[in-house]
Amino acid sequence: MTINEIQDEVIEEFCDFEDWMDKYQLLIDLGNEQQPLDEKYKTEQNLIDGCQSRVWLQADMVDGKVVFQAESDALIVKGIVTLLIRVLSGHTPAEILEADLYFIEQIGLREHLSPTRSNGLLAMLKQMKLYALAFQSKQ
């Protein structure tokens, strides 16, 4: 699936809920379904700067595609990073760098996050794009 097809899927899932408490619950459920990050990746180097809660992000290049894994100690943030991984992981560095992540606005995520969580979301996105850029420059 393309990044845009995955985004459209995410938008559809979130459109099933009118109430933001239900959308937060969906985020929490998504985070809880995520595989725990291997302890060896929970390093200072993998911590994302700019997040109030602790978020570790690991990126690997597998068969020309960037594969992300992450974990957070905060439930909603873990759900947010799970969504970002779902949309971006398994794509080439170029696809990630060119992606217009419109799903964030369309599901109303940015406007319903506290300023600190919103900054954290931007920090996670920035880090994912930096990894993609680093992998692209090595190709």
C-alpha cells in the first residue's frame, strides 16, 4: 500500500467516531497493540528530543525500505507514534521524505493535542524524516 492509501485508511477509522474521547481511546488501543520495543533500543540515542514523555524510535533499512519501531511511556503518545509508524514504516526513504501527511489534520489530531503533545508529534515526524534522509544519503 502507498503512504496515501494507508493515510486514507486511518482517516476512515477515525471518522467512525464523533467524540474525541472515543478517538483518544482508539489511539490508546493502537498503542497497546504495538509490539514492545526491544530493550537494546531503549537508549539515549534513540530518545526523541522535544517530547515531554519518553519516546524511543529505532529505524532500520531493510531491503531498501525504512522500518520503524518505537515505544513510549505515555499511552496517547504511544498511540500517536504507532500511527506514524503504520503510515511511514516499510516505505523507501524517498517516499517518506516526499510524503504529505494530511491524515494528521484530517482526523483532527493536531487541534486536539495539548501544545506539548503537538510539539512531540512534530518532533517524532522530524526524527522519522531525518532517519529517511540519512538512509537516502547512504544509498
